[in-house]
Amino acid sequence: MTREGGHSRSRIVHAGGDQSGAEIQRTLDENAVNAGVEVLENAFALDLVFGPDLASGKRQVAGIRIAMLNGDGTVESVGVVTARAIVIATGGYGQVFASTSNPPAVTGDGHALALRAGLTLRDLEFVQFHPTVLWQEVGSTIQQVLISEAVRGEGAVLFDAAGERIMKGVHPQEDLAPRDVVAAEISARMAQNINGVDDHVYLDATHIGERFATRFPFITKACNAAGIDPQHDRIPVAPAAHYTCGGIDSNMDGTTEVEGLYAVGEVAYTGVHGANRLASNSLTESLVVGTRVGRNLAWKMPTRVEPIIDVIDPQANNTVGLLDDSLRAHVRVTMSKHVGVLRRPDGLQATMDALDVAAEKIDAKTPASRRNFEATNILTVATAVAASALARTESRGCHRRTDTVEAREIWLRHLQVSLRNNQLTISNLPTESA
């Protein structure tokens, strides 16, 4: 077992060296195939479809509208899959930011789907930035690889471009301080432009020696591909969006405010992670909640209802049109620049203004395609995240503002975000002036 950021004891079990997540995914995939689960490939979820409200007034899901895609991402057809239960497990929204450890497909699709359906999302401003993602030179399109916290758990140390230690004296746990502390300190050091280097620092793991390749085979492969030998070279690293603590308002059984609709994993808000997730707790949460959802649905499925697809749902948002993918980069760069590790009020407002301008470019004439679906979802989620960060005038967990660096008692609350009549609403704000 090993330690990671914020841990006081070694409590993390790894599989395949540094491939725990991949091993869990492999096991799930194999079991699903062996159980005869039908996998619908090249399908993109567009909108939830609802049936008649229950007697209690609670909405009930009846299915989901999907687009079947061609190999080039264009739409072949659109239809509705009816279901007694829908489980949203689409991951986070790391691709809302230009700098992220997340794979290209993690574009906040589940969050945007829920917002369009009028559901409540919580705590979207709490985005965890991993301190150490493998830095690639400006303009690189290579996947940004996570340099696991376990590397620092093995004793690796952070240095700036002048060869000075970064975390010494900053926190009692030094290089194993919580992620938000390390990411903020790295960001502050980069802002000093030491020796002309303002976009990365260095992680020294050379003391691990030959054991590095065995302990971290995937990281070794990624570093070697970038021309770095971790046994002898310091690894260039920088903070990047890694995990989103907020999501669809749900609980540890995966249930939401809609009958028959469940949320599991990073797309969900269960309250487990608070304002700042501890390393490796996300896999544990996903396994626990996913198991509970599967067990409960195996025991009893919701009643099947017929979808009402020719009636406009008064709680849903029926925006017509898509954002062209050519604007995706602008949205992502703006988010990384102003809604990253350290947030300034003027930068947050500038982001809201820029996103409003981008929203004006949504057009019914924009062709339907995967890239354009994703770009539209990125804009939807980015707006909700930036608005939440602007509203919370304090620093708490992984939400850090430069104008109010301390947590404030009046903000000991969860911000709730929803779309009503295509207007973003943030509720549960403090009653007294912030």
C-alpha cells in the first residue's frame, strides 16, 4: 500500500502498478460482455425523455433520445430508447478546460444533459486541479498524462526552474500536501516566471532509480515518449483540471429527484468529496454507488411508462441549435485562464462575458455532429461552473479566489445550479451581503 496527497497513512492499493482505474474498467467490461449486455456503440446521448408525472408530482424518466453516429462523427439517425431506468455515468467535465488530465470524451455530456432536463446540480465550482500532469510544449496535442500522486508518495520532490524546492515550509506534509495546496503553490511559483519559465515546474523522482519503471510502467512509457527518462531526468509538470467534486444532486444509492433516473461516479454529487476530494476516493465511491444501483435495480425495477415525446416538458430547456466546434478551443482556453487554480473576480466576470458572446453563436443551422454536440455541452457546463465560481465569494477546498483567501462562515452551504426557461439559476445563496 502507498500514500497519496492529504493522506497521513499508507492506505491505497494499486493494480497493475499505476493502472488501477484501467483494471477496474477492464473487469467491468468483461463482466458486462459475459453477462450478455447489449452495448450500443457510436451512440451519443442527447436528451432525457419523460413520462407522465407521478401522483406526487415527481417526474418520471421514460427513456433517452440518442443520435447514432457515422464513423466520421456525423449523425446517421436520431431516436428514442425507452427504459424503466436510466443510469448516467458519463464522468466529469475536465475537457471544459484547455489543460486537463481527462480523456478527450470527458466533455460534461451528462451534466449538460441534466441541466437541459431542468435537474438540480450542486457544487460545480469545486474543480480539483491535479498538481502534476506531464507538461507538453506549447501547441502540443498529445494527451496530457497524469503523473500520479503515488510518485510523490514514493518520495519524489517538486522543484522550480531555479532548482529551489517548492513545497518545503509551505505545509507540514510538504510534497504530499492536499492537491489544492500543491496546485496553488505551483501556480504561484509559475507566475513568478523564474528563469523565464512560467508554464511548468519539475518533479524529481530520480532517487527511485530502476524501480520507477516497474512501479509506474504507464508513466514511464509516457515520459519516454516525450523524451524524458524518469530514472535520470526531472519530469516537467504543471497543474491541470482533474476531478469535479460537484454534479447531479443524488445520494449514495444513486437516486436523483427524478423517478427512475440514477447518477453514478464523477457526474454525481453525493457529498462524499465535500469541497476537495481526497486522492483515490473517487474510485471507491464509484464502486460503492455503482454496486448499490445495480443491486437495487436487480431487486426491483421502476414501473415502465410511455414517453411523452410530442409534448414540451415545462421543466426542460428546449434550446434549438448547436455551437460550432471551431469555438470549442476559445471556451476551453478562457476557462483555463480565468477559472483555473487561482480565480480573480475580474477574470471570472470576463469569462462570463466571453461565454455569453459564445452562446450568441449557437445556431440552428450548425450541422449535427459529435464534435458540435460536445462543443455545445462544454459551453453549457462552462457557463454553470464559471457562474458558480463567481457567486462563491470565498476560498474553500479546491475553489480558491485571490480576493477572499479564507473560508467564510456564511458560505458554509451548497450552491445549487439549474436551467429554467434557458436561464441559468443559482440558488441557496447566503441571505446577507457577501
